[in-house]
Amino acid sequence: MITAGRIVRLAERDRAQVQFVLDGQICQALAGDTVLTAMLAAGHALRSSEFGPEPRAGFCLMGACQDCWIWQEKGPRLRACSTPLAEGMRLCTTAPESWP
């Protein structure tokens, strides 16, 4: 998990607040954020690296590298870097097969 406060929003702080759920935690973001921006601004990593304990925060940030797939609690997976966040989204950083 990225420590809250490492990602600092420098502009456009006056947009409407949007709530979403990430791995069971209620989070806040701003309307118009991508899922990845919302996750990072809320202090969460995209996922853990498969090669070590380091957190991942996306790679190309334009939907080309396939590194930012994230799962919805219901529905298909999506690319966090290019999907706009919507009010009430329920997202998970792990694949459904690992859910209890």
C-alpha cells in the first residue's frame, strides 16, 4: 500500500467528490478521475508485483501495456489507467479466483 500523502493533487481540487469501494474500503476521489488516479490519490497501490513485494502503480498509463487490469466485484475487469471512475464503483486489486 502506498502511504497516504505521497501522491499530491496539485490542480483541479474543486471538482465534485465521488465515493468508491476498493478492496472493501470506502474511498474518495474527484469526478473525472480515472480509476488509477483515484486509487493512487487514495493511497493505494494498483497491485503487488509478481516478482517481489513492491507495490505497482501502473506502467504506461495509456492502456497499451496491459499492466493495470483491476476487477469489479460484479462485472468484467477493466483497465484502471483509462477507465473513468464512477460513483459507487466496487473494485478489487486481486483476481476473483483468490476471493474467499
